[in-house]
Amino acid sequence: MFRFIWNSWWRNKERFLLLIIGALIVSIGLSYLVGITQASNATIVDELQQRWKSSYHIVVRPPDSRSVTEEQNLLEPNYLSGLSGGITLNQYKEIKKMTDIDVAAPIAMMGYMQNSTQLNQVNYSEPGIYRMTIKETTNTGVKQEVDESNIYFTVNWDVPKDTSEYGVTRFLGDLSYGTNVLIAGIDPKAEAELVGINHAIVNDSEYLNEKDSVKAEEVIDGIKTNKIPVIISNQEYVDGKINYTIEKLELQFGDDPTSVMEKIKEKGGKSYLEKVAGTEVDQFNYTTKEAHQKVVKQISDNINSKDSSWMPYKPSSVNYREVTSPYVERWPFAYEVEPYIVPEDSLLAVNYAYRPISMFGDESSSWPRIQLDFKGVFDPSKLNVSKDPLTELPMETYFPSKAQWVLDDNGKPINPPKKMKPLNNPYGFLTKPPLMLTTLQSAAEILGNEPISAIRLKIKGVKELNKESEQKLQAVAKRIEDKTGLLTDITLGSSPQPALTHIPKVGNEKSIGWVEQPWIKLGSSVTIFQESKVGMSGVIASVIIVAIVYVFSSNIIMMYARKKEFAVLLSIGWRPNQLSKLLFIEATLIGLFVSIISWLILGLIYVMHDIQTSAIRLFLIGIMGITIYVAGAIIPGLLVRKVPPFETMKAGEVSTHKRHLFKTKTILSMSFKNLLTKWKRSILSVISIALPTSLLIFFLFVTFHLRGTMFTTWLGEYVALEVGMMHYVAMGVAIAIAILTTTEIIWQNVAERQPELAVLKAVGWQNRTIRLLVLIEGAISGLIAGLLGIIFAFGMVWGIYHQFPIERIPFFLLTIFIPITTGIVGATLPAKKAVKIQPYEGLTGGVVNSKKTEKNFRYVFSTMGICLFIGIIALLAQAIPDVQESTNNKQSKASDVKGTSGEVKEVFSSDHSQSEIDTTIEKSKKESLQSIVKSATKVFHLGKTYQDGDRRFTFTLLEEAPTDIEKKSEDTKFITISSELVRDKIPLATVIDYQPHITYRLVDDKGFEYEPVDYQVLESENWKGRIRLGSPGKVKLSLTYEVPKDTNNLILKGFHRFWAKSGILVVKMTGKVEQD
């Protein structure tokens, strides 16, 4: 049997050569794909396995802590430090005792207190008045912020109790420096297990002990001080310096200093002293780091201050809203912060803030008073936390969030970008991490029953980045949410995602423009891991399936071509099962040849590039080669049993049935009819092209979908590989096999239609028409295959991702040219054969080609096969090392990611003319009044009162504007609106943020917004700091706006966070608005 098979192959050398070329393409394709995907998968998986680890797996938060950014699975970079309580101790205990919890580490952000240290001591003996100028300079990374103030003190004058009228103060000679420090409560044991903070204690100091208790002492009646144990960080993150300049004023006391001071009092006190010249006596300079190190040294020397301080401020989070990024391809996600104006009577030494100001109470009697009992010093750099910038989570417990100034307010790049630094401002955009840690017990004693801001969890059994780990985390998170009602976020596998934040103008503070921050993209590693596996598996499957179709098509065509040979064998006594056995043995031998070639190439890959694999994998690759060829011989092996012996007397067409579905009038219909005549083999050609086409389209979707995660996160940029070459070569292999299949089928069709084509040439058909006839057959096969491929691809996308990529349909439709081109290329050589048929050849009645034609055909295919073999071998040598290296220089491509959208607020300023505004604001981007009203949470009308829970709103258009304000232009007019909010008293009511003088703006029909130029408080009850309204409470304001005279169609637009969804309030101002 083997000798017979060999002789049969040897007698048909050209066909045997074509068979070998096909086998080489299949073996090279298998070995290339398996080798490359093994390398790339190993690289991606290794990188992800090494970098997925984070300090905690799940973070638990209060139920009301969701922000708008989480719609995009993004967590703001400093979200933990802005949370103020909300989780009870009982909820913590319930989570802690769950069986799957390995570590449950709570964090309680308590509040800010002033921590001061004495830097120096001065003493002057010369009588007189002295001026001390205190100049604080803070480097924000963008600019130097300077805060300068003067104090005056006297030497050799008996200072009375009240010195304010004299412009001087009591001064004991202390040069001190104080900062607002955030204190956080932790569970000492859990924190040690989570980040190893007990091993980060320095200078032989102590760590917190669970037995450390809170000691309460009554200072005066009704006011007590809580003495709490604390440890302090040895790092100071504010880059600032302080300068003390001391001058002696040119005012002589003489023998009667009291009379001199009385004259100063009469002349205005401090305002007079400001004008008096002085002579410099001393100057001292210190940095914030020096001041902090002095505190650390005092603790190391066991010097504990017995002073206590108030803690008036609570932490609060930044409020964001979505806006459209100025550079979507680089930063698809962009947000704008909401600024706040600090009330004039506030203790904060700033005018503006970027977080809501939250206090423990209006009066100091309601503020916690704390005495710090320093136990030790810790070094954050020694903590066991992720310091990899690709996967670090926002551990603001120990480090400030990062930010870079990248664009100015006009959208121009800052080159190079400037690193921003935190301020000594608890309500600034960038804040310091808590520099002091105390026990959770201390936090609960001061804050009450809900002290915990967040709980960071590590889960048992989560050792690898895989589907099982993800499912386990999801199950634990769901159990926590169901039992406690708290929010959970799975942080395993997350990576920083660069996003832009716009810092708007507020008051006299100019906008700095755009800041880049590493927001946290949840689940980045898991997405990359899963989708990269989908991509690789799809590629391998595509080549294997197309190879099986090719082998089947090749065998079926070979069976048709050898029908006479099989009929002769049956005539001389062979049984049908022997013919089937013959085909299966041939298929097994070729499959074994494919396996051997694949093993040799893979061995070369693994030896040259040191890629680890398993013996089972190598064995399965060999089995796959044999399986492909055996599977392709199953149907031909069954059909060959039905070949009748009288087939030896037949010639010409394979099918004897005629089908006249339509009339043949054009060359197009004639080509289509030829395909229908041979519909069975035409289906094979269509399938062989449709499969790689569908998988190519599907793979493009997976690639773009995957790059959406890869190229927009820092981890994705790091592990993103140059997989495009591998996948396109894989598709090239599949399409090359499809071309071989199409060529064999159409070649056989041409051979069987030789008499027909000879007749066409005899009646006058030209060569180009004959060629076009055959090429159209290939093009039609490709077109049908392309349509089927698109349908199959979209079906796979829906099955795996449960989404229909409507936005990509135009792009995917363009891919239909790939199968059409494939069909035309596959028909090129058969068309050449058809052109060379001469009219007299139709008289032979056979389908045998001349030796010259066959040799030319085989020669071309041999050349193509050898070139393909050499090319892929060369590609293998280069592709493997390229795949194993991360593309450090790859540019981000985030344009395929759906980012944020929204308008950066453009506020009308009366300092500018309307024409200036028209040139600087794009009208096309402004919201219409109708769209604003449609999207509003509440819509009110002027002159009516509306009840909303415990709140009553009333808006009235006042007839006259205040008389003490002046218009900035003759082309404008004033509009004054009365805004009233009354809160009824209800049990357990909480305070609400209410700042209509900041958040209420007029909007005209062109989309321009106008902020108030003046506001007056008409009535006020329980309105704390002009920020928070208690219950019961009442606020009535007059809001005056300056708008162009020709503006009549207006609405009043406001924003309140106490409403869900958008929180937008709209007051319709019906009719024309005429007011000066």
C-alpha cells in the first residue's frame, strides 16, 4: 500500500509538489503561531502576574461615597483622604469575621489640627516698637505662593490686656511654625499585617499598641481634652520656606512709652505702624522640612509637649464633573473641579478652596480638643506597599497623590511638564497625606460610632491573576454589600490611568489650566489578561480551521480529479473500503510530515530563544498536524466509496445536472452561473475565505477593544506588545491557505470547462474577456465570503462581549475588500490557464493539461511556496525576540476609548465686552436652553413656591437692582432675582451645602453663562459660614447679574449635591426680562 501511494505521488510530481507546498504552509503556520503566541502569552502573563499584586484586593467604602468618575470605572487619585467616616465599628467587626478575609485594615480620616513647633527664641532689650514680617513661600510646582503678614510688639512697655487698638500684640520671643496636619486612625495589628508599618518605625521609637488608651481630661467647665497616642511620619511633602524679618521702628519711647503708644492709637494703631520705617535687626530663614525634622527630633528625644489643640476641620473630597478632553487621543478622560469661595470669617488663611469646607461645628466648643502623646516615628519608604508606578494604588495614608501640570489654560503644552506639590491647605486641590496615625479606638472616642472612612481587604487564596481569583473577589464583595450595605471596589489588577483635571478660575485666582493625574482604572490587568488570551486563541483557531478546510478542499478536488483512477481500481477488484483506507493513509503520511516539520521549527525557536514550554504542548502540536489532515480526509473517504466503475468512460463535467435559475445575458451572470453549477466546490471556496475573514474582523475588534485598556493605562503601555505583526502574519497564513484552496477549485473548474472555453474563443471571445470571466468568479466568491465573514464576526463579538459594535460598522465593512482581493488572487493563475486554451483543444474532450502548462503552473507555485517558507523562517528569527520585549517606546493610542464629554465652564465677566466673549467662546459648543431644562433634576418657575421634602424654594424677579453697584458697560443691564430656601425641622436632619451666590448662574439662549456680580443676604437663619444650611433654617438672597441689553430669553441654572443624578436646578423665566 505504501509503495502504491509513493508511486502514485511520483507519477504526479507536479500535484505532489503542490501537496508538499500546502503541507509546508500549514506546518509553518502552526509552528509560527504556537511559538509566537507562547512567547507573547508568556510575556504578557509574566508581566501581569508580576505586577498585578496590590497592597489590598478590595476597598470598602460608605454607601454615599460614589462620585461621577466611577461611571468610567475610575477612582480619583486621592479618594481615601477625602472620606470622613461613615462605617460603624460593628460593620467592621462583621466584615473582619468573614471566613474569606485574610486582612481587614480600617482607616479613619479624623480631621485637621494645627501642629506647631518652636524654631527659635529671640530676646531684645532695647526699648521700642518692633515689626516682625513673616513671609511664607510655598512651591506648588506651578508657581510660588507667597503669604506675608506683619505683627508688632514692644519692648519695655507694660502691655495692657487688650492691645488691638494699639496695633501691637504680646510677643514672648518664640519663632514658631505651624501646619494643618491630618490625623488618621488605624487598627495597629491589621495595618501591620497589611503594609508592615511596625517594621517601618525608626530611631528606636515605639509603634502603636492596641492597649494604648485615650485619656480624657477636663480643661475648664464643659471642655475636655483627649490625650491620644500617635506616631508621626518622618517625611514632609510641602515644599515651603518661612522667613522672619525683625525691624526696630524709628519711633523712640523715651521716658514715657505709654504716651507714645497713646499717640499711635490715636493715629490708627496698626495702620499707622505699617507706614513707619524701620531698621532691620534680625533675619531668620527655615524650610518646612527643617521644621518637621525638629518635631521628629523632639519625639526621638522623648520630649512631649503637654499643649493641646483644637481640631476644627473635617476632611472632604474634591467634586468633579465630566468635561471633554482637549487632547482625546492622549487623555480620553478629563474632569473639572468645583471651586469654593472661603467665607471672610473663616479661620483658613486662604480665599479659595477646591474642596467643600467641612467643620465639626460653628463654635470652638463643638470642636474636638486633642493632646498628642507621641509614641514613635515611622518611615513611609520602608512600608511594604506597591511602589511600582504601573500598579500602585492611591495609598494616601502614607503618600500624597501625584500630579503634573501639562497644559496651560489655552491648551498649550507645558514643556517639560512640571510636577505639582501639595499645599499646606486642608481644602486645596492637592493635599498632604495624614502625617499622624493614632488607634481606631482613639478615632471612635472622638468621632463617634461611625469613625471608619474605608476598609482595605486582603482575601485568602488569591495568589494568581486568573478567572478564579476574580470570581472569588466578586463573591466576597457581593457578600459584604449584601450584609452591610456598604460599597465595595475590587482593586486587584488595577492600574493608574492618566486623566486630565481642569483647575478653573475662581475669583481673582487665575486658572492654571490642565493637570495630569494617575487615576485608578479598576480591573485593568484582568481585562488585558483575559482579552489577550481571547486574541491569541482566536488566531490559533483561525489557522487550524482554515487549514482543515484547505485539506478537505484539496482532498475533495483530488478525489474528483482521480475519479477515473479510482474507477479503474474498482474495476480490477478493489473494494470501496480499500479506497477509503488509501485516502486515510495518504492523509496520515502528509499529517506526519507536517508534525515533523512543526517539531523541527519549534525546536529551533525554543533552543534559540530559551522559551519554556511543556512536552505535552509539543506532543499536542504534532497530534494537531495529523488531526488536520485526517479530519480533512473523512468526507472524501466516504464519497470515494460511491464512485461507480463506469466513471472511466466519462469526461468533462463533474455534475450531470443542469440548473437554469436565470438567463445568462452578461459576463457577470455567466460567472455567477458557473459558480452555481459547481455549487458544492464553490461553497468550499467561500468557506475557506470566509473563515479567515470573519476571524480577522473579530480579531480587529478584540485588538481595538484590548488596546482600549492597554494603551490608556500605564500598566497597559508597559506590557503592550507589538502583537500586530504576529496577528497579521497569522491572518496572512490563513489567507494564503484560502488562496491555495480557491486556486485549486477554480483551476479544476477551468480544466473541466476546457471545451466550453475553447468554444468561446472560437466564436470570437478575446483573451481579456476570458480572463475577466474567471477573475469575476473569484471576486464573487470573495464577496459572498466577505458578507458571511462580517455576519460571523459580529456574531462572535455578540457572543463573547454581549455588545454590537455599531460605531465600527463602517470600518469593518471596508474589510470586505480583503476577501474580494483574496478571491481575485486565487483566480489569477486559473485565469492565465483559461486564456491559453486554444479553440482546437475543445475537440479533445479531455481535461488533461499539457505538460508545459502544468509545469508552468507548478513552477509558479513552487516559487511562491519556497519564498513563503524562507520569509516566514526569517520572520520567526526576528519575531520571537521582538515579542519578548516590552514596547517601551510605543505611543499611546487611546482614540478608540470612549472618554468623557462636557463643557469647561466659561463664565461671563463684566470686565469683558460681548464682542470679546463672542470671539473666545465657541457658540456651537454651548448647551441650548431646551437641553438644559430637559436634563435638569428640578424645574421651577418665577413667583411660585415649590416643596421638595423638607425644603421650600421660592424665586422672584425683583423690580430694581441694588443702588450701590455700577454697570461696567453701557451695553449691559442688571437683573436681580430673589432666591429663598426654607428648611422645615425634621428628626435626624443633616446640614446641606447651599451656596446660591456661587452655584446659581443665568444662561441665555446662546449658551453664555453669567455669574452674580453682587449678592445681598436679605434673611439668614442657621446658615453656617454661608456654606451649610441646618434644619430648621432659612436663607433669602438677592442675586444680581449683569447681561447684555439685548438679552431677553434667560433661565436660572443652579447646582445642588443634595439631589441625585445631575443635581441641576432650573428656574424658567417666562416672557421678556426687562430690567436696568
